[in-house]
Amino acid sequence: MRARLGSLGVGVGIGLILLFLYIPAVIVAVYSLNKGAVMSWPPELLSFHWYSKAFANEAMMEGLKNSVIVALVSVSIAVLLGVPAGLGVDRFQFFGKTAFQRLLMLPFLMPGLISGLTLLTVILDFQLELSLMTVIIAHATMLIAIVVIQMAVVLDRWDRSLELAAQDLGANEIRTFFYVTWPNIRAAIVGASLLGIAISLDETARTAFVVGESDTLPIVVLSSLRRTLTPEINAIGTLVLVISLVGVIIWSKFGAADLARE
């Protein structure tokens, strides 16, 4: 009886946490379907009117395109740099290893205001023009930490003797990586990439310091909020939320398939 009450309490607690996290997103999605310009409850009439307005808004669509470009390129850079860094930290002992690990995490852990100001100072010192490229640099430096963390977790729990067995059977280091190591870290890299894309699409503080004339979606939305709040913003927010959910579903399927294969 006591065990059942404990399980019930845990279930209720988890349910309340999920409600706290997701009810705001559901409300935003419902308001995005409100045909009226005033966000009132209950909605006047369910309609995709504001979605068509959002898709017709050139500034928002340009911002969304820029955000997608920044997210994809910065995540690619983070993976290309983070995977070797994660493998190196896991496999080699060297002077200053602990400091190196903490320095990798620092851009992600630093407040966006401080990080953005620091990046702006460095960019101006190198006399770089503010553009999407500087935004990509800012996002990539932040996202490398996510890749390294995911790599550290998966490499810490998998059996390294598999690599040694492959090399004993005649495989060189490259074949060992692609046929043995890669299948074991693939789900972690995909998960880190999707998480990085979601964070990049939502990043505002760092972006505001280093963005040039080509605004990303959060900057466009922030500028719009200074004038008025319309269901058009709810519509574009719901669209980004759906993109993030699709990414989570893909990652969960990908990870489940890898676990089943293991």
C-alpha cells in the first residue's frame, strides 16, 4: 500500500512538472490559431490566418532562414571540433587536462550577456565585420561544450576492448573508428546536434551582440515585441516548437534503434 502511494505521488509530481513545462507552449499554439488580432480566451475562431501572415512576413521568413543557416553551420563546426576534442580528452592524459575540459565548457556556462560582450570585443579586435559568420562563430563556441559532454558520457560507459579486438584482427585506426567507434557514439552525436540546433534557434543574448544587418529569427521577434504582440509571433513560435519536437522524435527513434542493435 505504501509503495503504491509512493508511486502515485511520484506520478503526480512528474505530471505537475510536465504541465508546468508544456502548458505555456500549448497556450501559445492555441493562440496562434485565434483568428482575431486580440489574444483572448477562449479563441474567437480556429484559423490558420496568422500562419499565412507569418509566412508572408518577409522579415520573419528571412530571420527564420538565417537562423536555420546559423544553426546548421554552427552545429557542423561544433561536431567537427567537439568529436576529436571529446576523444582526445577521453583517451589521453596530458598536462592541464582538467583546465582544458573546463575551458571547453566555459563559453556554454557563461551568462549570455558576458559571453556576447567578450565575443564582440574579440571580433572588433580582429576587425571582423559583423555578419552571419560572426553569429556562427558565437554559436559554435557555445555548442562545442554540448558535443564534448555527450561524447564524455557515452565514451565513459562503453567497452574500449572492442576497439582493441578490431585492431588485433587487422583493422587500422580509421577502419576501427568507422566500423567500431562510430556506431557506438553515433546516437550521442545526433542527440548533441539536435540539441545544439534547438539551442541555436533560440539563442538571443549572444546573437544580439554579434549580429550584423542579417537578423536571426529571435532578433526579429524581439524587435517586433517592442511594437506589439500579435498572434503572428505565436504562429512562428509554434512553428519553431514543431521543428524542435520533430528533431526530438527523430533522435529518440535513432537512439532506440542503436540501443536495440547493441
